Amino acid sequence: MRSNRRRYEDGCAAAHALDLIGERWALLVVRELALGPRRFTDLRAGLPTISPNVLAQRLDELEAAAIVRRRRLPPPAAARVYELTEWGAELEPILRDLGRWAARSPTLGGGRPMSTASVILSLRTMFDPAAAGDFAARVALVFDGEIHLAVVAGGRLAVGPVATAPTVDARLAGDRDAFAAVVYGGRPLDAALADGLLALAGDRAVVDRFVRLFPLPAPAPAADVDRDSPLPPAAVPPGPTRPTCETL
């Protein structure tokens, strides 16, 4: 599928990065692939408001850029999947840093739905080693039938999908948005359990501690600009200069 998108024609590597992943939906496709290979239908499920044509175009563009590749699974699956290349997978820490930065936005708001990939990556992003301390646990998170194992030990977190049910201290299953509301939105776990949105098995104390390991960063100050007031002399920008770009 041919793309008619415009490029920046700028020698800065950051501008080239935007040429590669700056198109709408592109970075979210990368997000959905960060946990492993996905079928086209899986990507549609994680990005429910994208049209099939746009998704196909973004996949073609990312494949042409060597960020994504497609392959066919062996029988009995025999399905075509998309996955990140080794170089494409290097975008995950960038994506997490971008998410942590945006979490400080004073206009972010809350209550919007999150995909499973988004929830799991957010745990990797927001994990606080200081809050974990010497806490150690294995927690299974089950969303839409997919099992994700979270292992906390030594002030570190490893979390990602697993093929079979692991041995764990606790298991939390159900609605991923309800889980996100407990972890990030301050909703009591008891309320989510009482409403039937989440189901808990195993050690309740482990889950109570686990959901407190992911504090959000403090919000950035909100804009406070009087557009009718002149800038103070010290804040008046200098005259035109040649733009520069950091060496990347």
C-alpha cells in the first residue's frame, strides 16, 4: 500500500524518527506489538477505533521502515502475525519514557480505556523500586484470557505474557480498565471486587501491596499565561538564529 505522507526533509535524526513513527497511530501500533507477535485482528482489538485500511497502511509503512516484520506461524496455527524487529523493539524504553513524561500532563485526565498492552507497559513504566523495597511476589494478571506474570524481587519488576498458568502468590483477573482504576485512579480494590469487575485468588495482602507499587509522577504546572500581557524583558526571545539539533 503506497503512502502519500509528507516528510520533514530535515537532517536531524529526531526529525527522521518522526518520519518513521510520527504518523498517527504508528507509535500505538508499536505499543501493541511490544509484548510480542500479534495478528491483524489482535491489533484491531487493541486499537478499536482505527480503521482496517489505516491499520494496514501503518503496518506496511512500519515494515518498509524495518521496524515491523510479518511472518506466518507454523501449523496448526498457520496464522500471519506481525512483530517488532530487533531494532523496532528498541522503541519500548522510548515509549515508556514518553508515557512517563505525558503522565505529568496537567490536561491528561482519566477514565479513558486502555488496551492490555498499554496496561502492562504502564506497569513497567511506573514501577517504583523504592516503594517495592524488599517486597517479593509473583502475581498473575489475566485480561481477556491472556495471562501476564508479574515478578517483583530485589526492587525490580518483570512483567509480560506467559503461555501457561504459572505458580503465583496471587491471581487477579477481570476488566483491565477496572485494574487500571485501582492502580492509578484511586478506586478501592474492594469496590472493583464487589462490582464483579475483578476477581482475586490467593494472598490478598500481596495484591494490596502490589497495586501500590506504581505511583504516578507529580503533574506538571498548568499553563498560566495572560496572552494580552507583554513578556517581561528577560523573557523576550532573542532575534532569529540558526536552529540546531542535538547530536543523536
